[in-house]
Amino acid sequence: MFAAVFSLVLSACIHHAPEPTPVPTAAPVTVTTPAPSATEPSETELPVIQVTSDPDPTPTPAAELLDENGTYDSKEDVALYLHQYGKLPSNFMTKKQARKKGWSSGALNRKVKGKCIGGDVYGNYEGKLPDVEGRIYYECDINTLHARSRGPERIIYSSDGLIWYTPDHYETFELLYGEEP
């Protein structure tokens, strides 16, 4: 009897850790948006690019996710925003949209507070970026939110998810996201 009581007391005193609950893992996600046409985007919409996750996605910590409603104009933030959401932040507008607001040249922020130029087609006329059939390049100004001019910095992004940075007005390019074919 002593052995039975001792066994019962001993089992009550030993803490059995519950089985760990498996952490759900994110399956690869593909977000596909309609391919932009070769024409300019509508007056109220900026172009949307196709974003496809890697076969073995690396989860992005929540701290690195940018607020989809935030205002961004730095190289790092705009490139990350394009990579995460497949579109420019809402503080960008095309040249056509800006002209309707009275802009003609220089930094848009001087005429339309809190806005930057971006979303227009980039022609790649010098052929410095890869020419792939069906690919459309778009451009946006960088670091102009509080500037007096548009400056030389641009991000060039493609309809298939490549994101480039040029610090010197299209002389040189640095690939920030994506892989060249």
C-alpha cells in the first residue's frame, strides 16, 4: 500500500510538460496582379507589379514590414515597399496627375505637399537595363519629399518585380530586389 501511495504522490509532484504546439508555417504565397498594359496607367491608379515569393520564403519579421499607408521616399523604404506590396506608396503620383495639380517642374512637394513623382513608364532608351519581351519599367523619384528639386536619385522597377536604384540619373544602376535573367 505504501508503494501505491508513494507512486501516486510522486506522479502528482512530477510536472509533465505539455507537448509543444506546432507553430504554423507560412506556405509559399504567390500574389499575381494583372500585367500592366503598355499604355500609361489610369489617372487615378499607379502601376502594380507582380510579386512572387521565393520557393523557400524567409519570413519577414513584423518589425521589417512597412505600413501600407505610410509615407516613404528613401531608397531603402521605397524599394522595400515595392517589394512587399507590388506598388508605390500612396505619396507618389505620376507626372500627368501632378500637372493636373499645377506642377510643371522641380520637386512635386513644393506644389503638392507630401507628394513625390513616380509611376511613369521608364523607356530604358540607353539599354542599360535588361531588355526582356513584355517587361515594362517604371520610375520614381527618391529623397524628394522635402527637397527643392527632383535630384538625380531614382528607383526603376519592372512589371515582373525587379527593383533597381540609380544614384546618378540613369548613369549606373544597382539591383536591389529580384534576379537578372
